[in-house]
Amino acid sequence: MIELRNLTKRYGDFAALKNVHLTVPRGELYGLLGPNGAGKTTALRVIAGILQPSEGTVIVGGYDVQKEPERAKSRLGYIPDRPFMYEKLTGGEFLQFVAGLYGQNGADVDRRIDELLSVWELTAWRDELLESYSHGMRQKLIISSALIHRPEVIVVDEPLVGLDPKAARLLKDIFRGFVQRGGTILMCTHTLEVAEALCDRIAIIQDGEIRAEGTMDDLRREAQSGEARLEEIFLKLTGGHAVRELLEVLET
């Protein structure tokens, strides 16, 4: 599970996150949505232990990320929006390297690597340098690296970027199967149709604060929007209708 308690992150006088409270239990796929600069990626980086919070507590898999970082991170798989990869490693070597960071090696890891590469149709590329991988292939390998140690929790930023329709469908199936087996996923995406179809609950964040949170029915009630789709709810709650009105003026 993931729990954020009074999470605040400041950069000088600017607060990217302001007293954020959020809980994602086991067996749930949770969407964190918001406009650019809302604080989504900052939140994920704090959860992953890449950034230190200014205030508040982050719990991952039952462990405080600041007090017990190794235990918390051992339960976490992180898929960033702009991953760094060592381009002079092969695909197989990269997965071996990541597994080693979690203290895993040997025959079990080799079998796991074979399984993941096969799932993503990358077996033939196992011994090729990453510098020869396409963007979509790199995304598949990064997803594999987040799964290599069999995490309990996954946090993912824009997971479908660069994936072809077949791979995108596969990833959706993997995510749904992961939470059905008791895993926890926190996902940031700008693809609202994906969030509406996949997520059990959704939070909309703006200016570092949670504006609304809950199931689709909860969000509809919050936005007083009847049977509206997530796009309409999102625009209403984040002020996006002002942009639409401006476009209508420009077209007249």
C-alpha cells in the first residue's frame, strides 16, 4: 500500500505539494491526474525516495520511506516518465544490473529476465546495446526493470508513452492482473480515457493540492456533472473550460 500524510515539498518559497493526504490500499489501481506543473511527478519522486519531502510522511508497503528507505524501496517498482539508461549495456545486462541493485542474482533472476523479455517480444534483442533500442523498446525494458524484483507496489508516470497499441494493451492487462493479485499501483497520466477505464479511484491535483478524489461516481458528484466522462469532470475541476471558451472565441 501507499500512504501520504501531510506531504509537502517546497523549492524555496514555492510549494510543489501542499499537505497532501492520500491512501492507496492493496489491490487498487489509483490514478493521479492534473495539469502540467500540478505536482504529480514531484509526488511520485518523493514516493520513490528520489526527492526528500519538506514535511510529512510517505509509507510504502508498510515502511516509512525516510526512516527505512531500503525496506520501502525493495517493495517498490518505479517507472519514470524520462528514464535514464546505460546505453552501453545490453538489454539483458541492464536487467541484471537492476536486479543486482535489489540484491537478486542467480538462476531465478535469469529465468525472470527470460520471462520479461519474452512477454515484450525483446528476446532477440537481449544481447543488443541499448543505444540501438527504439523509444518503445526502451519503455518496455524500463517496465521490465520495475517488475524484475517482483514488487508489491508500482508507481508509474505516463506508462503508455512510446508503446504501440499491442504493447499498450498488454501493459493494461499486466497492471490489472497485478492489482487483482493484491498489488498496488499509483499511476500518473494525461490520457484520461485510460485513467477512466483502468483506475479504481482517481485524485485530481492542481497547484500541489488534491481538488477531488474518489471513484468516477464520487468525482461526478463533486463536480455536479451528472453522467459526464472524466474529461469533462477534469476540465470543470481544473478550470479547463476557460481554455475551451478561448478557443471558441478564436474560431469565431
